[in-house]
Amino acid sequence: MGENQPHTPNKHDHRYLEIRKVTLIGSVIDLLLAILKLLFGWLGQSQALIADGIHSLSDLVTDALVIYTAKHANKEADERHPYGHGRFETIATVILGGTLVLVGIGIAWDATLRLFEPESLLNPGWLALAVAALSVILKEAIYQYTARVAKRLRSRMLHANAWHSRTDAISSVFVIIGIGGAMLGLNYLDAIAAIIVAIMIAKVGSDLVWQSIQELTDEALDQEQVKAIEQCITGISSVCNLHLLRTRRMGGDALVDVHIQVEPYLSVSEGHQISEVVRSTLINQFDEISDVMVHIDPEDDEHSRFDTNLPLRNEVEKILREAWADEPESVHIKRILLHYLDNEIQVELTFPLKILANIQDSITVNQRFSRITTQGHHISRVIIHYENAP
């Protein structure tokens, strides 16, 4: 009984292991390519290939960031982070994007200086060209693999890292162009290719930063997704309408808040059941939705302001007891339900049927108990039921 129970991997553990696996595979290839590019860029006299090698080294840094962040971002929710740790992934994406921007600026600056100093331009050869071609093939393969996993796990951070790999592949294409031009005697093409690579790196980085900032500011899901969510909710029976639908992202997940309107005289338990059906339906039908907060409304509270100064049950019951103190049937009230509608209170009473001698008595009781609606207590209606129960 005292032995520790073995840890059972949950979906968060599985997600982290998947991200780590694909990123480690990419890291090994990035390291090999970085060594090859820097070595043969130096031996083959290609500034563009050296710049591309630095790009591959930056991939290693971001790979490490992805693995570290994935471990923390996929932890279960706790007291300090009740919505989970998904925003760690978003912050890491901002850092990743900012790093790319800085790397791009540095490469562009160095290549620009070389353009104005012709004697510093390099003369690449066939060796550099072959390494650049190998880079295109391997980095595109990494992109395809990583992008598939990112799509399955709904990880923007992993998707960003996949595009980082594809950018490396595209930059290698420009490197090939630059090296080819330099081999034909147009040495400046190699430096120009390096500048183009740098601009591409900076552009991808700035896009990642902007997208992540949008997520940190709780930008809504795109209109098509929101429309699909609306249609799903309104398709559920007992939901009369919906409003105040709000969506946002939390790492790889989406969170939804919505007000649904139901029939005004439903019981609390039935309203709760409807809300749970709405919640489970959205989570089951939309893979990225991980949590739904459903607010039940008996009427449209989006366009009408509710009077929060209306008395609650304790005060209402005191008002009723005082108003009905002289009514002999008041001692037989079995249940009182209150309905807060149209900024007024409707009172629903249940009496035992045995208090009535005939049908005419029910009319008299209704009239006497309904007089309270004229006494200025925010009570607009009294509804009386009789039940034949012991």
C-alpha cells in the first residue's frame, strides 16, 4: 500500500513527448547542416553559405527553446495557473521570432558592408553549391515532418519552428543562386543572396512575434471558426439563442465563453444540464477547444440592463410573510419559486390541494395572494399551484 504508484502519461505528457521527438530529430539535422555550411562556406569561399550556416545554428537555439518550453507549457493546470500553462508556448514563440529578427539584421548588415568593399567579397565553388543543395532537401524534409506533427498537436510554436526549417530551405535556394552567380564571375550575387536570406529570416521572425502578441492580447478565433461554433450551439435542443460569444487562444488550445438563452421557467438543474451538453458538444466536435464557460440566461441580457438592486430570497420571503400574515392559507405554503424576469419578480407558490373545499376557493386564494403585486415590492405576478401530495 505504501509503494508509489507508477505515473500514467496523460495527454499533456504525450504532447510534450511528441514535440520533443520531432524537435530532437530536427536538431540533429540542424547541427550537421550548420557544421557543413560553415565549414564548406569557409572552404568554398561563400559568404551566403556561411550566413546560411549561422541560420542553421539559430535553428539549434530555437530547437532547444521549443523543447524547454514544451515541457513547461504542457503541464497540467494548477492553483497559480488555473487555465493551464499554454501561454508559456506563446511567450517562447515571441522570443523565437525576436531572435530571428536579430539574426536577420546581423547577416544583412555584414553582407551590406561587403557589397561596398569589393575586395572582401568571396568566391564560392562547387563544394559550397553541393552543400547548399543538400540543405534544401534536408530542411524541406524536416519542415514536412514537423508541420504534420504541429497540425496534429495544434501547436503554433512547433508550426513556427517548422517554418523556421522551411525558411532555411528557401534561403538555401537563394544561396544556390548566389553561389552560381559568383561562379560565373558575378561575385556580388553571393552577398546579395545573403541579404535576401537575412530579409526572409527577419520577415518570418516579425510575423511570429506579431501573431503571438495577438494571442497574448486575447485575439478571437477567425470568423469561420466562430461561425461554426455558433451553428453548433444553436443546433442543440433547448438552446433558444446565444450572445456574448467570446473566444481566445491559450497555446495550442482554444477557450470559449458564451451566454445561452433558455426558456425562462426552467429549473436550475435543467439549465445546468443544458449548459453541460453545450460544453461537452463543443469540446467533442472541435479538437482545439479545451474549455468552455457557459452562462445561462432566462432572457436576453445583452441588450437590456438588469436591476441588481432587486431583493434576494431572504428579503423577498420576509416581504411575503409580512404581506400574507393575515392569510390563513400562508402556513400551508410548501414551496416558493422566484423568477427574476423583466427587472421584476414573479412568485410561484405551491399549496397542498387539501386546503381547498371547492374550485371557487382556488379563485379566492389566487385573488387574495395576488394583491401583493400592487404594493410596490417589485413583485409583478403570483402564480399558484396545488398538488395532491401527502
